[in-house]
Amino acid sequence: MPNQPVPNTIQANVRYLLFGQLVENVYHIESPNGVDAQVLSDVLAQMASWASLSLHPLLSQSLVFTGVVVTNLSIEGGGQLAFEQVGGLPGGDVQVSEPGNVSYCISLRTARIGRAYRGRKYIAGMPIDKRTGNTVNAGWAGALVQSFQDLVAVLQTINCFLVVVSRTLDLVERLVPVTETVVSITTTDLFIDSQRRRLTGRGQ
């Protein structure tokens, strides 16, 4: 049930272009007091600000930030707002990016164990000088972790929380999806990852 409502939850799609290919990362944010037009607007503003001012400066100028779309998941057919970065915003690192499929994984941890309660964000636009062989520079990885910690903090200023959404349990669809608050940001290793769908012409 892809349109199954998720109580008190907003989805934020942060969008980029990399070598002409659309790429995006999807985030889930919980508003414990419910989702209305003001909360949706506040989340949009915070996500756009964080993406452009905290995360994007760490990424290659080849990766162009194009905007954010937020959707109210708490009801079926919930409202949607969009921010468009006029003209696009190139990443803050002057180095060219690694190919579109090359990425690095940031792990979102909750208080519960198991794959259903962990999130992953595959970062596109890795500057070429941040890779040696099959590993990334430890300092760059640490800067990404700090940026995601910044995201957790800025969302809390509007009484919202970065969460992991679990729609299934043991391969069985839940009657109601559950959310778990992200309590820590980490990396599991320094190895690069691959997202083949981000290659030109293969989809998002």
C-alpha cells in the first residue's frame, strides 16, 4: 500500500541534478502535534535551508540542488508544498563529482535494533578528491555526519523529529506504519557505495 497514511508524518524529497540525471534523497519528519499547513511550510523552509547551507557546501559543484518537495503523509491525498531553487545551486566543492552511481552511505539509527528501524541516506556528488581507492576521506565522512546532526537539531527547533518509517514487519505489511525517532547519525565504514539507478538514463 504505497499511499498508506503515516500518522503525524511529512515526507521531504530533496532533489538534485547530477550530470543531467535527476537524483534525490527522501526524508521523513514527524510532527507529534499533527500536520497542518503551517507545519508543512515550516518543514519545507528548514529542509531547504539545511540542504543548501549545511549539506550542499560539502558536495561537488557538479551536483546541482534544484529544490525540495514536502508531502503530508498523515492523511490520504495530503497536501504538498514545493521550494524551487531558481537556476539551481551548484555544490560548494570546486572539485568535479565522481560518476553518478558513486555514493557514500550515512546511517540513521533509532533506539530500536533491526533493519526495519534504521535508515540510510546515499549521498551523491562526491568530490573526486574525497576518494582514495574504494574508500572516502575520513574527514569528509565526519563532516557529512555533522551535517545530518545539524538537520536533527534544526528540525527540533520547530518541534519536529527526523524519523525512520517502517511499513512492514517480517515482510508483512503493517496495518498502520510506525515511526521511530532518529537518535544518532553514524557511518558503518569508509567504503564507497553504488547506486546504479543514478547513472544517466537509468532513473532516479
